[in-house]
Amino acid sequence: MHLALFLARSMNIPHAIDIETQVRIMAHRAATNAARGRYKCYGCGRDVHVVLKSKYNRVHFKHYPNEATGCSYSKNQDLHTQAKELVVVAFENALNKLGSMPIFQFQTPVGVKTVLPIIFGSVVKR
């Protein structure tokens, strides 16, 4: 799905911190039957759980009831910030061989441009 379309359709929490591994994890890779406390919200650090079905059939994380107040992944989150975080996760997954390198599509005045970035893991410094 086109990244901009995904962002416009989904304001759910796309990734969280896995407490067991201390690594960011995408919701579709997370254990759906994990106990409370296994995943923490990347925005506020509170417990979250995996939701398998959403309005747009997207797997995502969700806060437990009455625990989302003040979280940066609230309905008012800046789309630009969320897009940057999704790009970071996509590149981290690709560099860690957990997924393929993402393809980006941008709307320009002359039409849609498709970009496939190529980054070699040996040149990325952490």
C-alpha cells in the first residue's frame, strides 16, 4: 500500500518495544497472545497489546483502556513525524534482514515517482 495512503487511513500504533528483546517490533510480527507488559508503546512507554482486526483490516498495537492519555500516537499525532518513524522502522528491518528494502512512491508535479533506496549495511554507522 502507498505510504501516504496508509498514513491517511491508519492512526494506530504501528510498532512497539518488545520488552524481552528491547527492540522495536512491527505489530504484524508481534505475538498476539503475549501477556500484558510484553510490549511497550514507543510513544509513551505504557503497555500495549496487538489488535488483529481494525477498521481497515490492519494489524496494530493499541493501548489498554484509559491508558492512552498523553501518548504521542494519539489521534492528533503529526503525520510527518509518524511517516519518519515508519521509514526508520522499515530501514532498520531491511538492514537487520527482517524484511525487504522499502519502495517509496512520491506524488510530484509531474506525476508519481517511485524510489528504491539501496543502502549497504556496512556503510551505516550507529
